[in-house]
Amino acid sequence: MSTPHISAMPGEIAESILLPGDPLRAKYIADTFLTEVVQFNKVRNMFGYTGMFNGKRVSVMGTGMGIPSTGIYTYELIKFYGVNKLIRVGSAGSIQGNVKLKDIVIAQAASSNSNFGKQYGMPGEIAAISDFNLLSKSVTIAEKDHLTLHVGNVFSSDYFYDYDVDSWKKLADMGIICLEMEAYALFITAMLFKVSALAICTISDSLITSEKLNSSEREVSFNQMIKLALETL
């Protein structure tokens, strides 16, 4: 069995999976954190791997950037491969003054400017929310490890280069923590299939201060996020 975008055979993908946007980050996670690693996908260079973490079988696969790409891969992973726990791990831009570089954000919900959710013909706007059990477990682990943590609403944007450069200020006024590009599609798709999903992000830049993490800082801080996500699965 394969899909148009995933070449894995039945049983090659674990029920629990980490989903970075960057396929090279998926390779890094597999090489750094997993043992007994087997690659299950390289279609379109969207690398996917299955291995072991602390005695548990887990997979990791890139989703690409943005809601449409994330929607494709999450749909196929859930519907055709039986994945039932999915955690996005990625970077985000802070739009709150108290949310600093290297801080970790766990998304309770994801707002968006995307039309992705319109396809379901809901009589109104549906709230894209994470799974409570994954959320609460992740928060407990993060607090035990004394990580600098924020929990709340994130914004999944269809735009990386927004023509309205100040649009984020309206979102900040509503208490949204940060900007990213994938969580909304993950949550909506997981809700459709009644499986569990969560998004954990590391703050890599700030729209308020214009600060950005350098490459070495990204590696150290992202490792904290990845370890947190793996322990949550």
C-alpha cells in the first residue's frame, strides 16, 4: 500500500509520530533521538523514519511548509496508515512581549486566515483545538523539566510574507502568542478523524524586537522541544 505522497508499506509507520515541517529536521530527529531507525519515505524528499525512543516505537516525518502541505500528509498518515497521535514540532515567531527567544509554546488552539476548514461546510467557524490529554501531559513534563513555557492560542498563517506588515498587532491584541504555519491543518484534520494532535513550537524570532536565533542556538533550544514532544507521545 502507498499513497500519492507516502511510499510506506503497512506497518512501517508507528501509531505515534512527530511532524517537523523540514524533512531534514525529521532526519536529524531520527539520527539524534531514535534507535533501530528505518526510513519509510523519501517521495518528493519528504523523509520519514520509524525507530525506538525509550522503549516506544515512534515515527517522524516532514510535512513541508504551510497548511495545504500539512493537510496532505496528516490526512494520508491518519486515514491510510492508522496514525493516531501526532505532534507538530517547529519554529514560531513571537508577537507577545513576554514570549522570548528559545521559549516553548504549546498550542491549546490554532486560529488562522486560511480557508482550509471551509471544505467541511460547517454552519459557522469551527475552533481548531489540540487534544487535552496530550496537552496536559506535555505541560506536566515541561514544568517538571523547568522549561520556559507558554500555553494558549497560536495563529497559523497562509502568508510568510504578509503584505500588511502590521496585521500581527491585531492578533496580539486578542492574546495570540505566536505565528506559525501548520498547526491549524493538523488540528482540523485530527478532529475530522477523531485522533489526538498537539503542536509544540520553539520561539525562533520576535516580531516585536526583530531578534532571531542563530543556527547553534536553534539546535540547542529545538532539542528541548523535540525531547519534550517525544516524551509526550
